[in-house]
Amino acid sequence: MVCINRRLRSDLASCAARDSEGLAQAIEDAVHARGLDIRVERTVCMGRCNFGPTVRLAPGGAFRLGLTPEEVDTFLDDLERELGLKKERSKINDLPPPGS
């Protein structure tokens, strides 16, 4: 889960004010490119506004606070290693595109 909440008062911290939407997109793109068997869910406030952007592994997983788009590859490398998230690729996906 990635918090994309933006508070109405601009003087209050929020994950969206720290580019959590860009972070969510970077995670979604990397998960898709790697073929990981996980779902990325954009959500609203998880109560960690002062430390965001907030990412949480669900259900009941740890929080990752302050993650940046530049850190997504390392973050996903760690998840793959720790949780065995790599999905087996189909041989169909290994075929060249039509007309190649």
C-alpha cells in the first residue's frame, strides 16, 4: 500500500506533498516489469504524515517511511529475496513479438 493522501492545509505534512504519487507509479511500473506476484494499492492516510511517503506491506506488514522513486529497485530486490515474490514467467512471454 502506498499513501497518496494530500492534506488540504499546505502547512501540514503529507505523503502526496513528498511525491508519493510518483513513488506509487514507480513501484507499479517496477512490479509490472519484474513480473512480481503482488498488487500495489494506492491508499489514503496511514497516520505517518510527518515521515512519508508511507509504504506498508499488507496484510499487517512493516512500514517503509521516506522511500523515494530512486530507491524502488533496491526496495523490490529486498522484497523478492526476503519474501520469494518472483513469479514464474511463462514461455509465451519469452517469445519475440510478432513480425520480429
